[in-house]
Amino acid sequence: MKRKVSLVIKTAVFLVMLAAVLLAVMVVTERKTSYMKNKSFFEEAKKDHLDVLFIGSSHVINGINPIDLYEDYGITSYNLGGHGSLLKESYWQLIRALDYCKPKYVVVDCFMMDRNYEYVDEMYEETPEEFRQAAISQLHLNMDAYPLSKLKIAAVKDLVHDPKIQYQYLFDFIVYHNRWSELEQKDFQKLSGDGEYNMLMGAEMKHELEWNTNDMTEYNPEERLPEHTVCEEYLMKIIDECQRDGIGIVLTYLPFSAEVQDIQSANSAADIAATYGVPYINMLNMDGIIDPMTDLADPGHLSSTGAKKVTDYIGGWLSENANLIDHRGDEAYSNWDKLGKSYNKEVRSLSIRQRLLTTQLNMLTLGKTSAIVYVNEDSPALQDPWFVHLISNLTGTEKVYEASRNHQQYFMLIDRATGNVYEAADYEQLENMSTAMGEMTYIPVEKRFRLLYLTSDEDTNFLYDDEHLKDDVQIMTYDNENGEILSHIYCESSHSYEIDE
């Protein structure tokens, strides 16, 4: 009898250990992107800290920054957007999220409302296979973090047609068990609960710029989708759900380089908003929200500076219309303050040094550091419309265009402590400039020799270096408060503005 009891105990212990090992293997091999993106959602939802939810595609992930929204307006929110997410996917993302929290408002972006197919694993008959596989992969971002439940099963069956593909969302070990060769330290950190996670409450910022050379499609307010689509149907389901639950809802169409079908979608979304009596913010049809030359990371997605502007606009609308509580200063929300400091530190770092000079110039518009820019009179940069526009966008003046037209040297100093902007073209001099570094003087002497010095120290010339005579662009950054020099970068603009490490 004792032997049987011992055998039962040993068997039970073995099975428990085996289960623990299998669970650990599943946790380690699982792709962490969904966990990283949604970890803070579950934590903040549990605390009832989320007043607003943003849903939509990558336009939302890259276009709305909850940390900026909190810092500027005190509104707490989460970005539940998914790469490639159709409105059908957004509907299920919202339904699952409502299992964890009840926000005051939901903001849903209507991009891709023209898509008219039932399943992400089938799409249209003529859809290339690589697009279909990309959609299958992207769906994991919104699915994997949620535990198996009847609701998740219903979502998967509604979104995916092939039962074999359905299984990979319900039991993701099927697709991740062979990731051994890809494993990194972060894969093991999840076992202890110390894994990396998204620190922007679900958002992902794109900092590097791509100059949009596409002609912007003229906006025609009369255009409409030629047929009622699946995505239109699910947008109406989202509205129905929010109105039934007493949740405020706002529809948006975030700005980007739109094509005809996007304009059709935006106008059809306006019709749906009017039918249901819900607010609609169509930024495709609004001038002055973004600058396409500085605020698009690529034709389809906002840069971090574009996201700042869009977030500010939506924050202003919510503050005026949604009657939300300003949580700034509330100790219960101290984690949001910490995340804000962390993001500001990242932006400051990107303002000090970036891989591309063009990106760094754009990041300087966010004001985390002060800057000095000097460009030689024969510099190709001054004949580059994009570069000249970036400088003008930074200073808020058109002085650089004067230097560009006349092939003159150009100097700029923007001091955040005083709010002063100083500029000079050709052989203009600037004396006693007030800066956080102290009073400064700029004197151009000849083509490749100019002086920039503290008025109290004429012997130290900040704009001359024998080793960098070939570099036609210089940029210095310094601390807004104490004037400490943070970086001094030399760049040869003919090399695509790449900065040497």
C-alpha cells in the first residue's frame, strides 16, 4: 500500500514538473511582441486608469502618443492599434479590451474602410501571397497577449477561415515552438516578469523621415466608396457597441499621403458618423495639421513630430468635448509621469545625435535641446529643397531661403532658454546673442573661416576644425538650462546627410 501511495505521489510530482517545464518552454519560445505591446494595458486596465482607448491600424500605432496626451492634457489612454488591422480586427480588439476595462471614450480610425473581404487569411482572390502571409503574421500582435477564452475563440473564427491557421492564434506554441535559434535574453526575462515592454502605452513612434515626393491627391468631398464593405459593417458594429455601453466614441481619419480610395473611405465614414450622430475628425480634409515634408516617416505613416501634432489636436478636442479628468499630479498615476520622463529623455537623445542629419534637424523642433547650425556657402544642402524646408521649419522664418537663392553661407542659433532665434546669411554678423551658454558673437571672415565665440572668451572658436574642412554642414546642440555642449556634428551633405559615428 505504501509503495502504491509513493508511486502516485512520485507520478503526480513528475506530472507537475513536466507541466511546469512545458509551460516554461511555451513562455520562452513565444514571440514577445504582443506581450510587450499589451503588458501595460492589462496593468492599467486592472487599476481602472484608462479613460480613452485608441483603435485602428498602424496609422494609429504611429500616429497617437498616449504619453504626450497625458503630459499635455492629463488624459490617460491606451493605443490598441495593430499593424495592418482592418476595422473588423479593431472591432474584436475593442470587444476583448472591454472585458478588462470600461473607458469613457473610444477613438476609432477609419483607414482601410474600403477593404471588402471577410477573412485575413484569404483577402481578395488576386491578393499576392506575401500580403496574405503578412496579414496572418500581423494579427498575432493583437491576439497573443490575450489568454484563451470563448471570446478569443469567437474572434479568431470570425477573422480567420482556415481551421489550421486558427489554431496558431488559439495555441500559439504551434508556430513558436521552433524559435530556439532566435531566442534572446528578453525571451527568458518574461519568466521572472522582468521582460521588456512598450513604454508608450501601446504606441510606436517613427523618428526617421522619408521625404514624401508623391503628389498629394486632391481632396474631393463628393467621392464615396462604390459598394458597402465589410469594414463599414464592422465600423457600425463598433459604434453600436459603444453607444449600447454608454461609451463616448469619436471617429477619425488620421493624415497621410492619401490615394483615391482613402478619400472615398474618409467621406463614407463621414456619412456613417452623421447617421449615428457621432463626432468625426477627418484630418485628410484639414489644412495645417501636419507638414508632409517633416511629419511623415513615409507616405503612409506619421513621424514622431507628426504624431505630436495629431495627438495635440485630438487632446484639445477631448479636453473641450469629453469632460475627462486631468490626472496630472495624482500620485496614483505617478507611473505615467515616469514614462513621460523616459520618453522625453529618448527624444532629447535623438535631438543630440541621430543617424541622419535630416532626422536630427526635425527632432530639434520638439525643443528638448538648443542648437546651432552652420552651412557653407557652396553647400549642396542649401540647394536641396527638403533640407532648406527643414531649417525653415525649425526656425519658423524664411531667412534660409535667402541664403539658398544667393548661394550664401548660412548661420542659425535657436536658444530654448530665451526663446530667441538668431540667423545670418552671407557675411552678416551677429553680436551679443543671449544664450544659455552666455553672450555669443558670430563673425564670418571668409569662405571657409568664420568665428563663433563667447563674448567673454574670444580665443575659443566653436566653428573651426582643420580635420573637417570638407564637411559643409555643422550642427551643435547644448543644454537648454546650463548651456553645456552636448554634441558637435560635422556632415558632408553630398553623402545623403549620414552622420559618422
